[in-house]
Amino acid sequence: MGKGIISASLGKLLQAKGYKVTIQKFDPYINIDPGTLNPYEHGECYVTDDGAETDLDLGHYERFLNITTSQDNNITTGRIYNNVITKERKGEYLGKTVQVVPHITDEIKRNIYLLGESGKYDFVITEIGGCVGDIESLPFIEAVRQAKWDLGPHNSLVIHLTLIPYLKAAGELKTKPTQHSVKQLLEAGIQPDILVCRTEKRLPDDIRKKLALFCNVNINSVIEAMDAPTIYDVPMLMRKEKLTERVLSKLKLPAKSEPDLDQWKVFLGKLKNPTDEITVGLVGKYVELPDAYKSIIESFVHAGAENECKVNLDLIHSEEVTDESVEKILGKVDGILIAPGFGERGIEGKILASKYARENKVPFFGICLGMQCAVVEFARNVLKLSDAASTEFNENTPYPVIDLMEEQKTIIDKGGTMRLGAYPCKLAKGSKSAMAYQSNLIEERHRHRYEFNNKYLEEIKKHGMEPVGINPETQLVEIVEIKDHPWFIGTQFHPELKSTVLNPHPLFVHFIKAIIKNKKS
Ligand code: GLN
């Protein structure tokens, strides 16, 4: 439906008016976090600086608002129950029967108020995942009802995002589903203050009037959210519909200044008027579900706009890349990105794609598993260590050039136990990476268990693959580059998690620059 984008757009507009805003997401599933979910289930797992494995909507919040989020910005039913049960075992409810109301709902409310209590924000936008009427959402809806009561009418409001379907055969927009979902909210004791209506056609006045009448909202609180060519148009659409004005007037807050969206508009202008065009092959194994690569795809949008270049992404299934097909598949792309991932499936295709990029001097960007594949390929074909591998896919390889990190060897539990979050990385002077970042010390986010095996460092260096990014505390290799190549960079971290509209990621920006240059020459 787009709750994440609407929340992020509202956040952006409030921020543009001078307010300090954060956004949090409540997910009604029982996993403690999405870290243990297959990307096919839930899309990408987004990682914050503090190492939380979170829902991909947090990526939208960071990209739109140019803020950092944390563990407190994503809460699941699993986390809520886990907290309550832990407290129960400690005896914190001694003598009481622990129940959904009030104990679970209290814990939900505590997590809503927590961000506000930090004193850092004027607004906390809380996005409730799922739909009104879902069994899983009930405790969250009840907590919202109570919170509205606790906070009072001028300190909170409820926005209901709803679909207005268009029936082509009848040529009509239908308000019935909205009437029903609002009725369900009313049964739960919640009167929505504002309706945001997702629609593929403009909402005529009679439809707005009907929605206002049946859903007990003021007509100017019926906000049209038209399908847009890019998600980055949505703040402008919401501005035109005066969503922020409605929010501020209901909360009796001053409108402050005119929203400052100048930089946003510059970005949109560049995005929509490219002067160059390139095609990048994104090689991964979850390509049937592009949400699995959400942050990478968005990073190309930001960095493409920065270069005034349209970036077409060719999503390539790594299992389809074979000795026979590689030329046909990769011969037509201008740059190759090997995506992150886990497990053995599709690995050989990724290794082959790295080889193709290296040998044919196609600009190459390997992220996490993508960097590991580049190292394996280099060891096999340049160092001639046949059967070199990562121990993730071949435990008995004679040449474990990528191996399990030392501290991972004793870990058995799967949830939240990877190397997670932001770590520092020192860049070698004169490297392409240092040039891109314009800095010698950076901090980037990680999510992995395996790493470059430093036993092979000297040998690999001798043959022309340079470890140009090193963790200053642990000496782990975080970036490799091949010198004799137009642009060949592999990063153990995930640069895509820090790209925002206002701060496109330097490695993506320079990857695109290199592709444009390479194509022209
Ligand atoms: N599977 C690899 C590891 O755990 C890479 C992880 C990733 O690409 N995020 O090290």
C-alpha cells in the first residue's frame, strides 16, 4: 500500500518546515527481528548503525529524512512479547496475571513513547504494519487507542492509509473498502483524523465528500495519494494536498516557515532530466523479488541523479550465469554489481560474473558476498589456487580465502549474531575508494559472518588485488580493489545502507562516473 513512503513523505515535509522528526515501524510478526527471514518473505533486511536488523521501511525513513535510525525504530510483536515474558520471569509482575491488555499494550506504548522521551524530536511517526482487521494487529490498534487517550487530542493523531480501487469496467472509483476499514477502526475505538487515499485516478469532489461523510472526517482531511512515477515525487504530492497543514492544524502547532524543499527539487530535476544513460547488471539470486535489493536499487537512483545519468538495472539471476551464457548475459551491460547474499545457491554464477568483469575490464562493484566472490575468483584464476572458496560453501576447500570470522566460530544461535552495524575503516591513500570518499577514515555498516582470510593477504596483494580498506582495530579487510582495471571495488560492508537523497553514496556515485567514462572511451 505504501505506508512507509507516506510516513517518510510526511516526515520529510515536517522536517522541511523546521521540525525534528523520527519514524518508527511496528511489525506484527513473531520473529524478534527480520534478520532470520528469507528475503523472499520480507525483502531486504536493513541494518542500522547500532546493529539492529530491521524492516526495509527504515531504509526509506533514512533515505527521505537523511537521519539515522536505531533499534528503537523497529519493534516486532516478537520483541514486545519477549520483553514482557522476560519481565515476568524476573518477577516484575509478581502476583499478577500477565495479559494482552494491559501488559502487552503497555509494552507497545512504552516503545512508542521511548523515542519521544529522548527529547530529541518534535514528532514521532509510528507506522503500524499490516492491515486493520488483521488478528496480529489487534494489540497495536488497542495500544494506539489508549495512546490517543493518554496523550490527548492535540498531542497525537491517527492517519489511516486506505485504497480507493478503480473499477475499469464500471469506470468508477469505489469508497466501500474505505468505509469498511474505517468502520473496523471505529469498532476498535479509533476515529481516524486524516484519510490518505491511495488511488490510480484523481479523487473528484463527490468522492471526497462521500468519504468525509461516511468516515466522519473533514473534507480537507481526505488526502489524495495518486500513484507516482517515482516514490521521490510523493512528498511533493503530499505537499500539494496540504497533508502537513492538516497535521499541524489538528495538533494546534504553528506552520513555521514555508517548507524548504529546494535541495529535494534539485534532486528531482536531475533525476528527471538525465544527460547520460547506462545499464548495470545486478547479479543476485533473489532477483524475482526486487525488494530484496531495495537499498541498492535506491542508491542507484540517488547516485544516478547526482551524475545526471539514467541507470537501467538489469536484474540478472546468478543461477543463469554459466560458461555458455556469460557473454550473452553480461556482454550487453556497462557495469556489473554482485549483490550480497547467503548460502551456496547461485555462487558459481556470481564468481563467473566477477571473472567476466575482471577480464573484460567492465566496471565492477561487489558488495559483501559480492566482494567475497571477487576474492575467490581472483584466487582461483590469478593465483591459480584451483578450488579456492569461502568455507560458507565449501568447508573442505584446500584454499579458504574467505573464512568464518574467529568470533563467529563458537556462535550457535542464528538471530542477531552476525557482525552487525557500523565499524570504522581506514582507507589507503591514493586508492580509488579514498578518492571517492575524499577521506581516509570512514564508517560503514556490516552484516556478515565470513571475511577475507588474512593468511592469503600477501599472495593476493602480490598479484594485483589491493586491500585498500582495513578495520584499524581488528585488521579485517573491508575493501579490495584491482589496480589495473577501470574500476573494480569489492566492499565487505554494505554502502547501500547509507545512501540518501541528499547524500548519495560516494562509491555508487563514482561507480557510475567510471561506467560513463568507460563507455565513452
Ligand atoms: N554470506 C556472507 C557472510 O555471511 C555474506 C553476507 C552478505 O552478503 N551480507 O559473510
